[in-house]
Amino acid sequence: MNSYDLMDGRAVANAELITLKDGKKLGKVRLADNPAGKKDDKRPARFLTAKAFGTQGEALSRLSQGDVISAVGELILEKYTDKDGNERTADVLMISKFRVHKSESFFAKKEGPSDEADVAGLFDPGTR
């Protein structure tokens, strides 16, 4: 069953941009999410990979380790084979929209505001 989710997460490594065989661009980043949002809460962080295609993917690929985003997308279960030949699955958030929060590295790579960026209008600019 697919769901549409909103996630706030922090990039745990620099994002990457992959060019597929058909020439499409795929941005990919690993995110961590603290479900409690408080340092003293003992629940473990959740980790998942977020991906986006095209313009969204190119923007996603500018994320650096430590950048914080809010993302909306479809949570899917992706199947793959690991290096030992074992069949595995992983949760992947296929991003349709995302917003970057206060990231020096992201904004240094583009022109625009220095505190937040809406990528494809995740949030109505009138609500800021």
C-alpha cells in the first residue's frame, strides 16, 4: 500500500545526482528523522533514502550533510540485491515537493533567499 507522507529530515551525507541510461536525472539523499524531536527522548532516529527526478532531483542533489528539509512524496518499498547476492528491501521516499530550511551550503549553490527555499511550491509563499 502506498502512502503520501510529509517528512522532516536531516541529510546524513551529501546528496548525489545520477544520470540514468535514458538521460533522466535522479537526485538521491539519505535522511535521518528524529520522531520525537527532542534530544532527551530515547526513541531511535529513522533513516531512509529520498529520491526525486528531473528538476526536483537536480535541486535535491545540492543538499549537503546536515541540511534540513521538509519533503512530501510517496513512500515505496524498493527491492534490490546486496553485494552478497541477498534480496533486500528498503523504504524510499519518492519526493514530489520539498523545502530546504536554513542551509548555508544549499543557498551558496544558487541565487535567492538565504534562509529557506521552496522547491516546486511545497508551501504556499503567502504562509511564511
